[in-house]
Amino acid sequence: MIEEKQSVPKQNTDITLGELIEEYLQHQKLVLKVSSYNSTYYLCNAILKIFDKDIRVANMSPIFLKETLIRTGKPNGYLNNIRNRMVAIFHWGYDNDYIADISFVSKLKPFKSKTHREKIEDKFLEPKELETLLKGFKNNKWELLTHFLALSGLRIGEALSLETQDIDFANHVIHITKTIFPAFKSVDTPKTLSSIRDVYIQPELEAICRDIILFIKQEGLFLGYRTNLFICNTRGDYLSYIVYSNVLKKTSLELLGREITPHVLRHTHASLLMANGMSADAISRRLGHENSEITRQVYLHVTEKLKEQEQEQIKKIHLIG
């Protein structure tokens, strides 16, 4: 084993993309916590679904990389995530003598994003849109989970890892101490200390929490499972993020004309609080943000919309005569 570790890395001209990613992941596994490694593994796996693992890195060019990514038909935001990870892998390979030349990396420019206003508008639902979405679900469990996310602002991983005991009705709080990485169903502590928090249970959120607990108990009796989870699948195990995400995308596309992700519900929660006068800092604490920049962007957008509504109201008012 010592000899293997001390051996000279594979020749620069020979290493394939698959081999480079394998070496990269082995190193990342040693330095990252489980949840961060799982996220890295998921992205690397996505790269290998797009590119042939046997292609030699020395043969890759900016044009080839860009055209291959474009042919996937994925949104630019997704492509930029893949591009950023590949750049990180190539730089790591260069620093560790697996690649002799990475001058081509600087030519792989980020894909053009949408305008700032369009991106912010895509991040949350208007109250009427949320109401339409909630009424459109054909399965009660999906409606309850969507309602819960919109009223709590929890990340989907935080919600799916909750146990019933984490819902503290006596003290009116939800204890957030863990999260689940969807691709592996591995439960771990949150990435940041600010994510470990107690989320206040307001009356309408309490009603949904009780509805979910009752639904799971009734489903468990009917299907014959027992579980400690707050919400679960039909076997009493962790609910699949992919299944819920696909249902949410399909339902929102049918009802709203656009696909939304579970994270949009988190920003929807923030926008609803902002529209009711809560400060960005207070919302960031509730959401468990270390950096509240996105919250502030949504806050500014909502504030601008409120100003427009106020101006429309003033237009209709006759103050004199």
C-alpha cells in the first residue's frame, strides 16, 4: 500500500477523465465531511454521464467541452455547476501532477445566465401561484409536504430527515439538527453551524404538522409500517427527494406553466414573510443562512413589487374632490 501511494502518478498524456475523477474523489473523501463528499460525488457522477470516462484529458478542448455540455439541453445554471466542478477537477489534477497543461481551462467560459430580475422572479411563487399549486396535487402527502415547506422555510434535506420527536409542540419549535443527502439517503449534521437551529412553529404551521403526523399514522396502520420519521415513504423509510421533486416539477408545469424545485418553496416562504414586514436579517436567522445575500435579493425584489402595488393604489385614490 505504501509503495502504491508513493508511485509516480499516471503519465499526463495517458490519464482518462474517469481515472482523474476517481483519483480526485479518493482525495476528497479524506478531506470532506460526508454530506459535502456526497454532493461532490453526485456532481462527478453527473459529469461521467455526459462525458465518456475513457476519453483522455489531454485530448479535451474548450470547444469539445462546451459543445458536449450544450447538447445535453440542460439549463445554463445546471451546466455552470458541471463546468465549475470540472474546472476544479482539472486544477486539482494539475496541482497533483496528473495533468501537464490546463491552459485550455481558462477558455471554458461560464454559460450566460438569465438576467438578474428573471432569476429572482424564478426563485419564489406569488401567493396566488402557491394557492393554485397546493390545490392541484392529486396525492395528499405531496400537498402536505409542499404546504409544510412553504410555511416552514426548511431545506428539503432538513424536512426529509426530521423525526416526529423533532416537532416540539410544547415549546412551539422544530429542532433542526440534521439533514439528508438525497442521492445517498445518508443523514449527517448540517454543513454550517447556523443551520442548526430551532424554527418557530406559528399556528398555521402547527396545523400542517399535526395533519402530517396524523396522515403518517393512518398510512402506517393501513400499509403495516412503523416509523419514527415525521414524513416517510410507503415503507416507513426516508422519502425520496427525486420522487417528490419530479412530482413537484410535473404538477407546477401543469398548473403554473413552469417547473419549480423544492428550494423555490424555501424562497417563497422568505418572500411571504418579507411581504408581511419581517426584516431580511430575521428571515435569514429563521432559514439558517450564513450568508443572507439571496434573501436580500428576494427582499429587494418583493419590496419593489410592493412599491408598484402601492403606486397603483394611489392612482385610484382621489384625495381632493
